[in-house]
Amino acid sequence: MVGMRDVARKAGVSLSTVSLVVNGTGYVSAEMRGRVEAAMRELDYIPNELARNLYSGRTSLIGVIVPTIRHPFFSTLTASLQRAFAARGLRTMLCSTADAEGGEVEYVDMLRRRMMDGIVMGAHTSHAPDYWTSIGRPVVAFDRYLGEGISSVGSDHEQGGRLVADLLVRTGARHVVTLGGPRAQFHDLQRWVADHAAIGDDGPASTFPTVRYHLTLERELRAAGAVHEYLEAGEVHDMQAYAQAARVVCARAAEGTVDAIVSSDVGAAFCVQEALRLGLRIPEDLQIVAYDGTYLAQAAGLRVTAVRQDFDAIADAIAGRMDEAIAGGCVTAEPVDDGAMDDAAGGTGTDGADAGTDVVASVLRMIDDLVPVVLMPGETTR
């Protein structure tokens, strides 16, 4: 087996010079570097990556934790993250919490033991903020708040909610149903959305900022005199639960009690198929809006109107935050004002609309990098 000593003899340089070239540390003149690299090619020398990692204290490996890769949103995001990290010389290791045992705890343990350089946390977690802040290693959150000092990147869901509401109000929707995951995931433990606008009861603030999309949509529709309902469609990996929810809400549409549905691309695709099966006219009888804008919105039988999240921009922002965290830069999440959140819960006697506005503003401050979304018109809205 060819080693660095062989390369040093071939190049006529010291062993330390070869080490500097292999590990990319210290200054080596262009002439010396050329001789070493030529010797490495001639001898077909392959650096011992494990030894190099031990020397540098780096693995060039980033763990990416998502709920499941069966869902097109997370498969698309994962592909963009892999490209963004590869452009920075980093590899990714995927953890799909719904599809494999161990989940986030195993990955956090690997991070603590320096088997990874960092983790992107993009799945729902029941761990308290002190669990994440105690790790003391690079963590970047996607679309959630993990704790003070941990940066977070997410789409501008307040903008997304407003885009959907504006479209549906403009096209005359009167009774809108949103299909989504368990509402409890928007909030830590006992905290729930109360009175369709304000977060009530005691407890910590929402760690899942996607809630502001639903709060904004609900607030804007209510202001326009339209009815909004939230129907739970199961966990993000449970495709059959989404299919069942689509059957339920489309049956109501056939009865004339629902005239618009908003859901992820998966839910919207199921709704298109079920509505057509029931003989509903889309968009005359029923409007359908997808929220994500993956390839599935274009493959549902009709081209679905969709709010598209910018996956490449999200991935670039996450990778940039990870670069800063690994380098030891100051990467901090803006702390949430608990007083403002208590006010939003109704403790000061504000009305529901004002409280809902406060909630959205409070959750908005949890995200360091907000990535804009765009509305892509399709055949499923008027």
C-alpha cells in the first residue's frame, strides 16, 4: 500500500510537506505542491480519509433529519440540500425519522461524538429547547424553532397564507377547508390554537413556524367573511390518511358545503382525483390550491394552482448558516418575547383578530432567514 512516505520520496520533499498538501493546512509553495500532487497521481496514492479527519477535526459530513422521504416536499428539499452541501465539499447523511428506528437521537449522538460536522433538523421534535442548545455543536433548524442560539431557515409562510387567501377571496370562495397534519405539531405539548386565531393556555411558544401560514390564511379569510376549517389528515408520511381526508372533504363539496380546499401537493392531488371521480367541476364547483409546488402539483391530472417554495434558495440559506456555525461564527436565533406571546394568548384582553396578528408576528421572529414563496397559477382555481 502506498503511503505518504512513498509520496515524499518520489517528490523529493519532506513528509511534513506531503502532510500539508494532503490535509490542506499551512503554506506550501506552488512548485512544491505541484511536485507532491504529481507524485500522488503517479503512485496512485489515495489519502487515508479517516486519518485526515482526525487530523483536521472535521468529517465533512452533515446529517439531514426529515420526517420521511416518501413525501415529495422532503425528497425535493433533500435533493437541493445535497447539491448545496456538495458545492461546499460536504456530504450528507439522511435520517428519515418515520422510516427508520433511532431517528434524531442517534444522529445527535453522532454529532456529539464528532462523527458529523453538523445537523440540519427538519422534522418535528418533542424535545425541549434545552436538549438542542445543550449539544454545543452546529445545528441549523428548518421551519422550526429549536432554541435560542440555534439559527433557523424557513419559507415566508405568512406571505404564502396571504397569497392563498387573496386568491380565494378574489375568486369568491365562501367555505375553505385546509387539510394538514396533526394540529398539535404546531405547538409544544399542551399549547393549541384557540378561538381560530390566538394561541391560548399556558406553555411554551410554537416551535413550528409553519403555523403562521394557517393563522394568516384563517385571519384573512375571516376578515373577508369567508369560513375556514382545519381538517387533520394524519402524519406527513401517512398517504392513506390524506387519501381518506380527501374523500371526506370532497364528499362535503359534492353536498355544496365546501367550495375550496388548500393542502400540500399530496393532499391537493388526492382531492383533484376524488373530485373528478365524484363528477365535480374544477374549478367551477370546487377550487383546489396546493402548498409546496413540487413536481406532484403538475402531475395530479390537472395542473394544480400552487404556492411554490424555493427549494434551492432554502438549501443555500441552510448551507450558508451551517458554514457559519461550523466556522464558529456568531449564528444566533432572535429570542422570542414571552411577554408578547402571553399577550397574544389573550391575557391582555385583546380581541381575537389582534391576538392572531400578534401570534404571527411572534412566530415570525423565530426565523433568521425567510425565503419568499410564489403563487403558480394552474387549472384548479378560477
